[in-house]
Amino acid sequence: MERHPNITIDRSSRVPLYFQVAEQFERAILNGAIAPGEKIDNEISLANALGLSRPTMRQAIQVLVDKGMLVRKRGVGTQVVQGKISRSVELTSLFDDLSAAGQKPRSDVLALERVPATEAVAHELQVGVGDRVWSLERLRYIGDEPLALMHNFLPADVIDLTDIDLAKTGLYASLRQSGTLMRVARQRIGARRAETRDARLLNEKRGAPLLTMQRTTYDNAGRAVEYGRHAYRADLYAFELTLVDR
């Protein structure tokens, strides 16, 4: 069902007409009047309903697209995007955080195999170069939108990943169920531009900004049990930190 909020246009105002429309749309999205995933009327219908030109309406919609609040999908129309996930920097998994936020996360398993550890992976997991390790790559979704491209490496003897439905189950939950107690992690947050494969999988443009996170997790005996390299869509995801003065 396509819809739009009740919009009032003040033609005597100095505020540009497109901005008045964008501002009222944004307010309706933030207060839940238009829910994530809902489609809005097309530009022609909106322009006719509000007595505006199509270029003005297109400019208003583009403001919200640029803010990451609306997304244009070919053959579908313009939709409100899923709410941006704000993730505290704690020793939790993305699956745990999405579930706790009332979302229903799911994953596409892109690759699962045991491979020889590269020098970089061996360093993080404290194993020998060439030792066999699990290599797991997944595409995590929130609703119908791809959110994160995740690549995890684990020592081969920590857990047998072939016995787990990783499309529906979180990696950390599986580790906990297998008896692995994760106590501390070293994490680095950064950013990079989407390359061709990233853009295709994450439904982004090539060169779009992505948030990145690298994490090495250790169990209660100090053994490295997981090393992850993840990339997140910046329009749907953020890291949240609490800073304390000492």
C-alpha cells in the first residue's frame, strides 16, 4: 500500500517547498506514522496531490534518499528503509544485537570451508601459517535489506561448523552452546569504500562508504577462538560508545 503523510505547504514561507515536504516526510518516518518497509506514493502522484512540480517533488524525495531514510527500488518503488541499527561496542554478536532489538536477522551463507591460515589470520588466531582454519562468509540481512558482509575465521578444532544452520543461528550463540566461553575481544573500527563485489552484495553503489570492524575474540583461558572482518552499510548501521572521564 502506497501512502504519504498529511503535508501542509506554506507558499508564503521562505523555506523552500521541497524542504518543507522533506521535513514533514522525515517527521512522519521518525514518529512511526510511516513504518519501515512501507512504500510511498510515486513522485507524479505526490506532486499532483500537493500542487507541486515534479522536479520539486523529486528534490524532496532525494533529500530523504541521501539521508538514508528512503530507498528507490527498480520495479518496486520508493520505500522507507529499515531503522538504523545502533550497536554498542560490547562483546556481543550482530545476530544477538538484532534479536535483542526485536529484529529477525537472517543470513545467506556465501562460503564455508576449511582453508590454510594466511599469515594475517594465523597471527590473529595464534596458529601456524598453513594450519587449517574455518573460513565462514555470510551476508546478514535486516528485513529484506542486506546489512553486513561478514567474514569469520576460527581454529578448526574449536567447533564443527558443518553441523550448524548458520543461515538462522548466530555464530556466537553456537560457540556458547558448544561450551566456548568468550571473555574478551580486541576490536578495531574503521571505514572503507565499497568495491564491486561489496556493492553488488550490499545493494550499494561502488565507492559507497562502508563501516568496518575487525575483532579477535578470546576465551576464558586466553585462547583466540574467532577472528572477524566485517563491513556494514553506513546508512543502516552505527557503532555506539560510552566515554567516561577519569
